[in-house]
Amino acid sequence: MSPHWKDKDLQLIIGNLLRGGVLLSTAIVFAGGIVYLIRHGQQLPAYKTFHLQAPEFTTISGIFKGVWEGHGRAIIQLGILVLIATPIARVAFSILGYFVEKDYLYMAITFLVLCIILFSMLGGFGG
């Protein structure tokens, strides 16, 4: 990393990070959809009863286990996780960018934002 970064360089890298995250997420969800349709495309849905998401795909470890086993729904869930992680990675990268630029005030504010995001996601206080 060059110590001579400019705001435009940081914005360009962050833009590419966001674009890449969305494209990667789209590709993963699309692949999961194909796998799901190959395995379950001929099944008729029962609209009279509501079925929740499979409980094995509601945790991160369960999603990775399902992806390893080739379950289409788990692959789709992984794509959603990548989509959720993309803006979080943007905030984390912004901290690094502000550190390199020696902009410590914005680095501290962005770090606080990241802590709030992670606390609200991992704290388990949601509704």
C-alpha cells in the first residue's frame, strides 16, 4: 500500500469491493438456484401449509456444512451471507484506508460504526 493514497483511490477500491461482493453473491445464489432446481424442480409446492427455513441452514456452520454436502438451499444462503458481509467488509476496509491516510478521527468513527454493526448482529438482542 502506498502512503500517497488519495480519497479518489480509496473510493475506487471501496467501489470495486462493493461491486465484487454483489457480483460474487449473485453468482453464488444463481449457482445455488440451479442446484436446487436440478434436485427439487419437479416437486409440487404445498401452498396450504407454511414451511419454515430448514433449521440446519440457520447457522453459519450449518450453512457451510450444507454447502459442503451440495444442498442448493445452503448455497443460496451462503450467497445471502456474502451479500450481508459486503458492506461490513466495506466499513472494515475504510478503517484500513483511513489508517493509511493517517486520518485518525474518521478511522475512530468508522471503527465505532463497525463495532455497533457487529454488536447488533452478534449480540442476539434482535427481535
